[in-house]
Amino acid sequence: MTDSTLRVIAQLRAQPGREADLKRVLVGLIEPSRDETGCIGYELLENLEDPREFTFVEEWQGESALEAHFSTDHIARAVREFPVLLAQELDLRKYHRVD
């Protein structure tokens, strides 16, 4: 049996010296994303052993809620800043819970 919600793991790695800038941008996504229709959970994690690495753990009501998330103004603003902040491309993976 699978859960109908969509789980997302998104990992981002900051350019050396840009950790604080990336963290500021990512923290700014938390509240507006949690307020979106279809958002069940949205957490930002910071790697204790590598301060350049951040991970979002998200849960959405489905693919359409995630697609709507990607089209929001707050995500668009963050994506515009990514080229100078990220050391590598965003690693985004989608999952369904398996019971």
C-alpha cells in the first residue's frame, strides 16, 4: 500500500563563503511555503557536519500542489538567487511512503 501524498527531499549546497546568504534565502521560504494550499509539511535542515549543505523535507497533497508551489513568487525569487549561491544544481527527489 502506498500513501497518496507526495514527499520531496531537496538538497542544496552553498558556494564556499555563501552559506549564510543561502541560509537566509532558504529560511525565507519556510513560512510562505507552509501557508500554501496543499502543503502538509515543510522543514529545512542544516547539516551539522557540513554547514554548506541544506535539505528541505517536504510533504504535499499531490503533484499538483507541488507544481503550484514551484510557480509561487517566493520560489521564483529564490531561484533567481541560486546561480550565485549554489555550488551545484539543486538535487530534488520525489517519493511516496510505502507501508
